[in-house]
Amino acid sequence: MKSLDTLVRLKRFQVDEKRRHFTQIQTMIADFDRMARDLDREIEAEEQRSGITDTQHFAYSTYARAAATRRDNLRRSADELKQQLDEASVQLEGALDDLKKVEALNERERGVEAPVEIPVRAGRAARLAVGA
């Protein structure tokens, strides 16, 4: 009984860890997407300021070029994180299934081991004892 309680706590901890990891990846993806959008706006502003939008032009802004490289890296990282998010989702679902199984087993064990109390009516029991 005690070992099942420990196992349930372990499974809950594992689910919490998987959920935290899943949420952390989601947050990172959202941050990377936001930063990439910010860099898009900065690149556009720099191109308007310089008047050169052709990335192959010799006078193209080095800041815009560096920002575009960073933006592309952020998007690539976000794509990789989306793959990790899919994996984390599968792991979280598996951990939740394991937890449900262990909790069901624990409840079944508690149901079998718990003493069964049969309610006795005081009036009838008292009459039987007295012989009434």
C-alpha cells in the first residue's frame, strides 16, 4: 500500500515535470516568433532608411543583413523546437496514461484492503439483544 502511494507520487512528479517542459518549449517558441517579427520590422525600417532593399547590392545595410541572419536563425530554432514540442506532447500523454493506471491500481488496492463496515440499526440490534 505504501509503495503504491510512493509510486503515485512519483508518477505525479513525472507528469508535472513533463508538463513544465512542454510549457517551457511553448514559451520559447512564442518568444522566438516574437523576436523574429521584431527583427522583420527592424529590417524593413532599415531598408526604408537606406533606400536599398536588394540584399545582393554592395551598399545593402550590414545591420539589416545581420538582423536577417539572426531572424533566420530564430525561425530555424523555432522549427526545431516545434519538433521537440511534438515529442514532449507524446511524452506528456504517456506520463498521464501511466499516472492514470497507477492511480486506478492504487484505488483498487485501497478498495480491497479497506475494511467493509456494515451499518447496524441500533433499534433492531437492541431488540435482538434484549429478546424483544
